[in-house]
Amino acid sequence: MATPRRFRATPPERDDDPFASELPDVLQFMRLLWAMVHALQKASKRMGAELGVTGPQRLVLRVVGLFPGVSAGRLAAILHVHPSTLTGVLQRLVRQRLLIRSADRADRRRAVLALTTRGARLNAANRRTVEARVGLALKRVGARDRAITRLVLEEITRHLDGPAAPARRTQRPPRA
């Protein structure tokens, strides 16, 4: 006997599940966020197997490539992660000889980051990366929609990172 659709362990290939369409807006949105997080993790693992670096490691290489001499603290702020979260990523990249950590010439107490020659080669690669796939998706969406999406994601992040906010009694009506 076939398992009813609503009890399948794997999500449907297309987003046409009748139960999903009946979810409240907030749950539909969260469902899409979870799907995106899962897809990012899968693509990151695949990229790690193919290129030798994961999505977060590649992001660090890209930012250091754009801002040579950036400090670990500043890099953590740019990436919106706690410095302790970044420590392991940086250690792996140094171990792989993709990144160099050295003392800042102006302040010897502070470490700065730079790409090695090998790291620069990997930084230049753009095929088969998570960012290449995200870039293709972004090209299919207009600038206005990207800006609105960014605002929504920033607002969600602000509410998830900050203290619990009291519930709002009034909401702005959606724009047509």
C-alpha cells in the first residue's frame, strides 16, 4: 500500500503540496527558509568534495580576497558570525595553505589575513561554487525584488538575533 503524500519522509520535487499551500504565511515562509538552508548545506558539501573548500570557507576566501589585510574580528563582523565560530574555519584554511595569518604592521597585537597564491587561485575559481549558483538565481530576479528580499531577510535576522520583541498589534497592509 502506498504511503499517503503527507507522510512521506522526503519533500516533493515541486512546491505543489496541497498541505503546504494551506499553511499560514509565516510557516510557508519558514518552510522556504529551511529548504534554502538545507540546499545551501548540500551545495556546500558538494563544493567541499569537488573543490576542497566548503561554502563558508569559500566565503571567507572571497572576503579576504576583496579586503586583503582584514583582521579576523572585522571578518567576523562582515560575515555576521561570532569570532569563535570563525576560528575553526580560519584554522582549516591556514592548514590547507589557502590563507596566511600574520601580525599587523601597525599593531603587532592584531592578526591580519591574506590569501596565499594557492588561495588566490581558488578565490578566482567561479565554476561549481555555491556563489555561482546563487548568482544565477539572483540574475533571474529583478533588482527591486532582490532589494525587498534583502530587507525581509535583514528584518528576520534582526528579530532572531535580538531579544524577544513584544507582539505588534497592528500590521502594515501588503503592497500590491
